[in-house]
Amino acid sequence: MTTTYTSYKLITADLQTSLKRVSEQPDVKRETEYYLARIGSVKSIDDFFADARLYNYAMKAHGLEDMAYAKAFMRKVLTEGVDDKAAFANRLSDTRYKELAESLNFARHGELATTFERAQKGVVEKYTRQTLEISAGEDNTGVRLALYFERMASSITSGYSIIADDALAQVVRTALQLPAEFAATDIDRQAEFYEDVLNLEDFKDTSKIGKFLERFTSMWELENPSGSYDPMTAFQPSSLTGISTDLLISINNLKLGGR
């Protein structure tokens, strides 16, 4: 049986070839062609929400497909953008919302938002990478976690960055052989512990990330015999973390459909 580390290395040894193979899959190619043919004509958030295929493509590209139903929530993310520190996306601990608002920055650029490369080629690249990771996870969740960590590691700037992302936290806890109960301890103490035992600057060095993931994949196989782990747990968007009660109530009172 191919080990988690071997599977991960087979994909990343020639990542561009792996991504190209994914992009040529009939369903991926079809959805990408549709997205590129139409996204440039989208001039507003209303236009974007009106086309379910475009909306779902962009959501999946940013790892937010499980939040696609929450259109009122997502409308607030896109409407407020990212320029204001108090903007909704900036108050969410899950950075995927901010990334979406940056890719489709209607708040800053208005009707020109979809004409930029990040809204077109940039989203396509994200979609292809997400599809690759999801596909890898169908065979081995540890491989998906490793690929995700490799992609996101450079964004880790503090212990809180790890805590805020369930998938990153899963990788770190596994590599450090921390019990599941650790995730329920005081958040400040968790962050302090991570910053004490890890050199976060290492996560900007690809060779050091590789060594860390070699440790993770070894520990993963010891802790997760085949069929013992829910593959979706770590990738559910932590959408409600850090939001005030009043804000949650106001979001809940928004009309369905993002209106």
C-alpha cells in the first residue's frame, strides 16, 4: 500500500503536471471554460449571485463550497470587501472569506472587479488546486491535509493563525503528537505553546515545510488506520468564529438568497 508521504510526494514532485492533469478532466475543463467565458461580463454582486455556476465555481475555488447555501452571509463578505479593518471578512478568523473578497473585489473596483487577472486566471488556478486536493483526499485524507498545509504554511504568522484554521491545526497537532483534547484548551495557551515549540519562520522555507510534512504523514498513518477518520471534519469553514452575537443576529435576519 502506498504511504501517505509517498502519495503526497508523487503529487508534489511535479506539481504543475499534476495540476495540468486535473485541469484536463472533462468536468473541470467544462466548468472552467464556462467561468472564463462569463465572469468578465459580471458587473455587480447581483450579477455574480444570479449565475449559480459562476458562484459555485468561485466558492469551490476558495474552499468555501460548504458555505454556498449562505448567500446572505457571502453577500456581506463581498459587499464590505477588505479595505476597511472593520469589514466583515477581516473580522472572520477564517482567511478564506478574505481571499474570496480579494479575488472578486467589488467593494473596491465596482463593475471592473471581474476584469482583473486575479478574478479570472487567479480563481481558475485556485479551483484547479482545490480540485486536486479534494481528489487526493478521496483516497487519503492525510494527503489532502499535507497538500493544504504546504499551500497555506507561509500564511502562518502566529499561533493564532494555526488555531483559526482547523486543517492547519489538525496537521500541527498530529505532527506534534498532541491529543485531540488539546484543541479544547484555552486558546491563548494553545497559541503560546505553538509559538514556543515551533519556529514559525520555518514555514516560509519549502525544505523545512517538507521535513515537517514528512513527520506529519508518519504520525498520521500511526494515528489514523484506514476508515477511522472523517475526511471532511478539518475542512468545514469555521465561519462563525470571532463574530459578535449582535452581528450573528443581524446576519440571521437577512433575507434568503443574499438579498
